[in-house]
Amino acid sequence: MPHLQKPPVYRVVFVQAVMTVIIAAILLPAGHVAAYSALLGGMICVVPNIWMVRQTFRYTGARAAKEIINSFYKGGAGKFLLTIAAFILVFTQVKPLNTPVLFGMFMLGQAVYWVAPFLLKVRRPQQRVALR
């Protein structure tokens, strides 16, 4: 039985997390408020994505088709709710906050999904064609 590899979306979340830490470190000389605002904005993107990935790719195989579809719905709903809860927590508990940096980092984290195929260069397995 062939071993199924983890989908490349795990690497996308890793790239989001690394990018968040790097940009927060770059912003540190601009002030600690900008740096932790960037870190929080990135984490508001990363943490719900980890939830989504873990929920969505929990099941594999054709026999688990119904569970796979249900896990996509649960993962998406959980990601949405976690994102809302994270924004509420940050806006109510963190003062001072650099709101443009927070939203900018959140949006940059979301944009990673657009450029991920180019960054990760995901290769599809080649199918062999039998010549007769």
C-alpha cells in the first residue's frame, strides 16, 4: 500500500509562520508596538490556518469521502470562528496597538496562499503511459 504524503498546505502554514517572525523582527527597530502588532496579525492568520489544516486533512482515502467533506466544513467554520475570536481578543486586550500593521500582516499572511505554488514548486507525480 503506498504511503500518502502530507499535502503541501502544511508547508504553506510553515511559510506563513516564518514570514510572520521575520517581518516582526524587521519591524523591531521601528518600535516594539509595530513589531508585536505584526506578530499578532500574523498569528491571527497562522493559528486558524493550523486548525483548518489539521481538521481538513485528518482523513484520507476513498472510503472516508463523507468524513473528508464534513471535515472541510468543520475546518472552515472553525477557522472563521477562531479568526473572529482572535481579532476580538487582540482589539479588546492589547493596548497600544498599531492597527495598520496588524491588518497588513494579516493580509500578507493570507496572500501567501496566492504565491505558495511558486514558492514551494509543488510537483505532481508523473503518470506513466504504457506504450504498446
